[in-house]
Amino acid sequence: MYEQYWGLNESPFALTPDPRYLYMSRAHEDALMMLHYAITRNKGAAMLAGEIGLGKTTISRKLIETLDPVLYRMVLIVNPLLTPAQMMKEILSQLDIDIASRNRQVLLQRLHLALLEHYDKGRRVVVMVDEAHLVRSASTLEELRLLLNCQMNDQFLISLILLGQSELRDKLHKVPALEQRLAVRHVLKPLDVQDTGEMITHRMRVAGYIGEKSPFTPDAIHNIHKASGGAPRVICQLADNALLMGAARREKMIDGFLTHEIAEEFMGVAA
């Protein structure tokens, strides 16, 4: 709707986890590096936790992009509201294995065989559970822990990555057998005001903006950061609304007055 007015090819602030738009702040770089290290160094299990809207899912998609598909077979669980048997069957299904049994032991044995088959081909399976804080029961987390028992004498046959909001850490405390197997644990922090500005500029450039400088003034960036608390998802929502309102009013810049108004209307707070 406003793309032509601002000289854009597409909307720069869509909320889909498109890796092209991932602004790699220092916090995001650290998180990506830690997860990549856990997988490529065969550490077994890793956790990335953080408040809602900080970019965990987008980081996970970027991580998938960086992994060689010849060496790694990805299993992505986006619906963690599964029973232990359902979780195991979903993993097997994504490995192209259809099995009717619901017996835990049968399912685990079939998975172990599949992991060995991939190992013989020089490939390791990576199971990534998004929104892992929504896992309902400790028994499902325990089922995930059992995956780590699939190993050779010198290495794991599988990598387990858990992504979730901060309450995931509390859930893991209740399953110490899994928590103690987490070789890498990282907590994603919000963006600071400088990163907020750089993220907005980055996304504008990816969307095709060719202006000499960003249409967002320093005061506008400050207001957006303050109102969003540094959460990338909320930053995107506020910036998107600001571009829409700015285009409707035929503004040449997005300034502090406009973002103050946007924040009050959108967030119900004064920026």
C-alpha cells in the first residue's frame, strides 16, 4: 500500500521469519554462533530462550540456511503440543518413515535405526523444536531426552535444539536429566537503540530503499525503541504503521512526532 510512495519493492516489516530480513545484531550473531557450534561440533543438545518477539524463530531459519543439507537432515517441530508418541511419530514422519505403532519402544528403536542409516551416509539428524516452552508435559521433554541416548561410542547421532520463551528454562528445571544434557544454553537479549536504528535501515535496504539515508529520524528511532522495549517484532509493527501513516499524510520523513503518535495509538503508551 505504501511501498511505491517510499520507493520500496516490497514491505520491509513483514512478520514472517524471512532470513533475508534478519538483522544480525551482536546478540543475534552470538545466538546463531552458539547454535551452529552445538550442531557442527556434535554437542548433543542446545537451548535458545528469550522473550516473545526477539527473533528466535528467524534465527532458527537462518541457522537452517547455514547447514549443509548433504551433512545434516533437518526435522523442524513447529507444533510442540504433542504427546510423547506423537512427537516421536512426527520426527519419523519428517524422516520419511511411516509407522503405525504407537508403542514408545518400537518408535524409539525405529528412530535409532534411521539415525544409524543416516550416519552410514555421513549425515546427522537435527531435531529443532520451536516454541518449546509450550510442551505440555515433562514426559514429552523426557522423550526428547531419550533421543540423546542414540549415539555411537564417540558421538551423538542426533542434535536436539530447543527454542522457546523464557519460561522454557523453568520447565527444563523440572526435567534435570534433560537440562543437564544441554551443552549450550543461550538467552537472547532485546536490541539497544543503536541496533534498533540499524535493523530498520537494514530492512528498508533489503526491501529496495535506495535513499541516501533512512527516512526515520533519530528521534523516531528513539521513540520506536522505547515503545517496543527493543523487541524486533514490535519494532517492525511500529515502523510499518509509521510508513503507512507517513505515506497517507504525504510526509517526507518519519519523525519523532509521528512515531510518538503511532506508539500511543498502537501500544497505548506515550513514547
